[in-house]
Amino acid sequence: MPAKNSPKKKSAHLKVLYFLAFVLALAAAMPAYVESSYIKQFVGVGWVSLFFLGANLATFVAILYFPGIIKKYRNNRTSEAVLFFYFLALVLMSVVQSAVGVFIAFALLIVASTLIWINMDVFVESYSSNSSTGKTRTLFFTFLNLGWIVAPFISSYFIELSGYRIVYLAAALALAIFYVLFIKKNRELIDRNKYQKLNGLETVKKICRRKNLRGIFAVAILLNTFYSLAVIYIPLHLLQNVGFCWETMGLMFSFMLLPFVLFELPAGILADKYWGEKEMLYIGISILFISLLLFFGLDTKNALIWGAVLFFSRIGAALVEAMRETYFFKIVDAEDLSLIDFFRTSIPLGYILGTGLGVLVTLVLPINYIFLVFALIILSGFYFISIIKDTK
């Protein structure tokens, strides 16, 4: 029988986590691209940004307290509790009838859907080794992104068939499947980590003192700001201003997500064996900058052209995401719970930055000007990449 921490045993655990990532991503992705359009049924466009802003502020606060909860109750039990609230939020989103009810359910959904990925981070890092971090993390994200590719097609079909609410019920069903599989495998994913918990101020100081952490954290915030624009404003822009229907958008969104499956794993393997992470980060940020300028200036109703630009943008995002994960998890371990946890504040911080920009820009300008503003902001990524040191 293989030892508990043998490479064979670790590989078996990782295979379980890869499959779980696919199912969990399916539950997370089905409502992701329809949320802004769904919320808009209850409030105006300006309020949509405020809904996302409020939900991500709540998420930021929750993440700060999460290491203490994991340390006290362990990752397994904490995951089960988060999954319960996640399922509850999805069901509530499908039945609430008022703007206040939607905001409460949406805030709970954003908090729970972010925290569960921190639980998954800890599990994956527990069974990873630094020599293969690039391959492990990008393979994990490849399975995760397969769920994201399938989800928009499913969501658009349900919307055309029966409206937005059924999308949340379908996501709840996928999450229920994840929960059953997770409980079945939970005993195998034993949490033996000796967590090194720092308080929030100590964690911030540690990140500020280490330029490698500081640089990759800033890049992560920029990437998540791009994701906030992609999830909130691109669907609104394509639906309202360009005039696409959800059936067309569902196909476009599934196509645009293919780079995450096609490029992340090869990029991770290259980072492990041949190149450093910085070169691919530079390429990824450059592609995102060009893509945002295209989002701003593109004046066509041709779905093929829009699909090509969306696909191109995700090549950049896939490279940045792969190197963000590879680099960060090469310089931390599973026991560095506070650093892992705080690193994931880049998600709400990115969304806060993106929605904050959205509120300001849409007060005076059309939605597409958000892409121009952020194209200028993302140029700062070149500086933050320059200050980190390659791991090779």
C-alpha cells in the first residue's frame, strides 16, 4: 500500500480534485455571464454596478476572517458549510422577487462562490510539489475551465427556453452533484496542514516587504478587474448596444473560453521546464491591452468578428492566469494559509475596482468607454511584472 504522502497517493488525490473542479466550475459559471442582465430586470444599469460593488466588499471582509475559521474547524468541515450557503444562495436567486431580496441572495452567492475556491486552493496545494506546481495548477485550471466553456452554452439554452431563474436552479443542481461527490471523497482529503496564521496587518506587511508577492498580487488584481469587465459589462454591451441575442452570445462565450483549456496547461509546463513566468506574463498583459482597445473601438454587428476578438482577449487572460497561479504557488506552501487567503482578496478587490470604474464611467459616458479607461490602467501591469524575479 502506498504511503499517505507518496507521489502515487498525491496523484490520486489530485485527480479527484481535478474532477471536482470541473463540476464546481459548471455550477459557478452557469449564472456568471447572466448575472448583470438578470439584476438589471430589478434595477437600472448604474445599480447593477453597485450590486457587484456591495457583494464584493462583503466578500473582501469574509476572506479576511476565513483563515481563522479554517484553522479552527479545518478545511474539510469549513468546505461543507460554505457549500451549504452556496446552494442556499443559488436557490434564493431563483425565487426572490424584489431588488432587496436579489441583493441579499447575490451577496451571499458571491461570498460563498469565492470562499469555496479558497478551500479548493488549500486542498490542491496540500498535494502539490514545487517542482511540478506549474503543471499541477494549470491542469487544475484546465478542468475548471472546461466547466466554464460548457456553462455559457447551457445558460443561453435555458434563458431562451424559460428565462433567467432556471439558470440558477440548474447551477444549484450542479452544486448538489458536487456536494455529493465531495462528501463521498471527503475522508480521503484529510487536512493535516499546520497552518501558519498571520493577522491581516502582518499579512499585508509581509506582502509589501516581498516584492515578488507584491508584484504578483498586483497582477492578480488587474486580471480580476478584467474579469469583472468581462462578466458585467461585456454581456450588457453586446446585448444592449450591439444587439446580439443570448443564443448567439452563448456560443460566442463558449468559443471565447477555449484558450483557457488550450493554452494554460502548455504554459504551465513551459514555466516548469523551460521558461520563466515573466515572459508569458508580458505577452498576456500585452494581449489584454490590445483587446480592451478593440472592445472600445469595434463598431460591427458581425458575430464572427466579435467572437474572434473575445477569443484573442482570453488568450491573454489565460496566459496571465496560468502564470499568476504557477508563480504564486511556487513561492508559498499550503501552510501559508493567510497568504493564500489574502491572495484571493484580489478577486473582490479586482471586482471593486472594475465596478467602481463602471459606476463613474457610466454616469457620464457609454458603457464601451469603460474598456478604454481600463486599457490605460492595465499598462501598470508591465511595471508590476518587472519587479518580480523568475522562479527559474
